[in-house]
Amino acid sequence: MEHHMPVPVINILRLHLIHHLSQLDISQLIMEQQQQQQQQQQQQQPASNPEKPALAIKIRPETPADADAIHALLLAAFPTPAEAALVTTLRASDAYVPSLALVAVHDSSIVAHVMLTRASVGDARALGLAPLAVLPDYQGQGVGSALVRAALELAGEQTLGVLGDTAYYARFGFLPCAEVGVLPPVEAWKPHFMVRAGGGGVKGGVFRYHEAFDAV
Ligand SMILES: CC(C)(COP(=O)(O)OP(=O)(O)OC[C@H]1O[C@@H](n2cnc3c(N)ncnc32)[C@H](O)[C@@H]1OP(=O)(O)O)[C@@H](O)C(=O)NCCC(=O)NCCS
């Protein structure tokens, strides 16, 4: 295999030959090159810690003025327009809690959105987390995780249900519904439906989203 000398070393050798640098100058150059390399590596690697998004984002509740941008975001993030239509329907329903519909903003643009809407487990109140979407170009950079964590903080002790990738939602404290004695609204969802218990735990029962979800 061909052996390549690292570029910074070549640069330093070249400079040394041309300018006859002192040992002190070379040490300084090596340090600068190492710092440069570290900076480049940090820029190339997305943050793996979901609590620390690589992007500077601001999370805030959505406003009516955000509706078009959120609609476009949902169309871009999901393969069908079903979720975009669902959000429009949910906003017009009594399931809608404006303070629990959040957007993530980067450089004045909305790059992610999540909604928690009124739901129930048996006779008790609960919240459903859906939909959650991050613009394709911004996925895999911790934005979705930051948004979920912000929503969970606002939800406080309330019981939450979510249908989705169990490995993804497990990292936020959601448990398989069977473990907390909750049945999903649709029997076939059982392997993919998760629940986050409030402070007082969850009384068993069937989780029900608002009827707006029936159309999805
Ligand atoms: C799913 C989604 C919201 C995740 O948001 P994101 O900003 O891309 O995710 P994050 O960067 O916060 O992900 C953090 C971690 O979750 C993992 N992850 C991301 N999406 C995942 C998925 N669909 N299933 C399982 N793991 C996933 C990432 O690999 C990453 O793992 P790591 O921390 O070990 O590197 C986003 O990819 C999306 O909008 N997808 C399209 C719409 C969708 O499927 N929404 C979910 C409906 S329930």
C-alpha cells in the first residue's frame, strides 16, 4: 500500500527548508496545524449527543404565521401528505394545545415541528406525540431529539403515547405499551406503540388519540 505523509508534516518540512525555521517556530507551526485539523474534524462530524444539537436552534411554540412553513416541512419530511393534512385538522380540533405544538428554528427558518395533542388512556387524560418531523437536510443532527425533549419538559407529569420507532423513542423514557398495561388504539400497533408514564404512573386502559387521527 502506498504510504502518504500527512499533509501538515509536508507543509512544515517545506516551510522549514525554505525559511530555516527555528525549533520553536516549528513547534508553534505543529500546534497551529493540529488546532486547524481539530477544528476541521469538529466541523465535519455531526454531534452524536442528542442533547446537544450541532446546529444553533431555537425552540418555541408555533404561531398562526408559521402554518405555511410547517405544511411545507411536513410535505418534505413524510412520503405522503397525510401528516400535513393531519396537522391542519388537529389545529382546528379541541385536541389542539397551542403551547404544545413546537417548532425548531435555525437561521430564521423552521426546520422541525412536533405536536402534542389531547388524548386519553381509559378515563384518564393523556397526550399523543404526533407528528414529529425534521426537514430532510437537517435530520441526524440532534434537532428531532432536542424538540422531543423540549416537548416532554412542557408536558411535565402528563402521560404520553407515541407510535413510532421504538429504539428512537426509548431514549426519551418511553416504554413499550405492554410494559405499562396500556393497549394501543389499534391492536396491530402493539409492537410500535410506546407510553411515557406521568409521575403517578399510568392506569391501564386503551390509549385513544383524538378522532382526527382516524383519517390517517
Ligand atoms: C425521525 C426524525 C424525527 C428524527 O429526527 P432527527 O433530528 O433526524 O433525529 P436526531 O438527530 O435527533 O436522532 C438522534 C438519533 O436517533 C437516530 N434516529 C434518527 N431517526 C431515527 C429513526 N427513524 N429510527 C431510529 N433511530 C433514528 C439517529 O440515528 C441518532 O442516533 P445516534 O444519536 O445514536 O447517532 C427525523 O428523521 C424525521 O423527521 N424523519 C421523517 C419523518 C418521521 O419519520 N417522523 C417520525 C414519525 S413518528
